[in-house]
Amino acid sequence: MSPRIALLSCLALLVAGPAQACYADYRAKMDNPLRLHYGVIDLPDTACTTEAARPLIATRLAASGWELLQIVSIFGSDGLAARRSDAGSYFLRF
């Protein structure tokens, strides 16, 4: 690789910066007996919209017997601290 190409590659990485993390807070249920929980889940960059996140969250929850009821919001890492105590043991569990 030429020095010019290497330099341009490094500059492109610097300009792009780190990937933005995204998270969702959601509500889920499990039947027999009825149980409800509120949680926060880490999402890949490709699922940072409600439409893209819904099947991913539903699949992760279903693996443990939970059913997704609602995605409350999609947010960045700056919103994690405010939701940690509300999510309790379901904070980044799935």
C-alpha cells in the first residue's frame, strides 16, 4: 500500500469517528403467572430505529420466555444513567 493511500485511510477513520451506541427501553410480559418488567437493552448500530429494533428485541426476549409489549424509546449512551435504577435487574440483561 502506498503511503498516500495509508494516510487517506487513517484520515477517513478519524473523520468517521467511533460508532454511536444506541439503546432502547421497553416493556415486556410473561404469562402464567402474569409478570411484567421494564428494561434497557443494547442495540447494534443497524437497529437504532423502533422499526429495526422491534424484531431484534422481541427475539432476544422470547429466548427467555418474555413477550415484547412496547418499545418506549430509542436513545444514546447519554440516557443510560437516568434509566439504570428503573430497569433494575433488567438493565442491559438481554
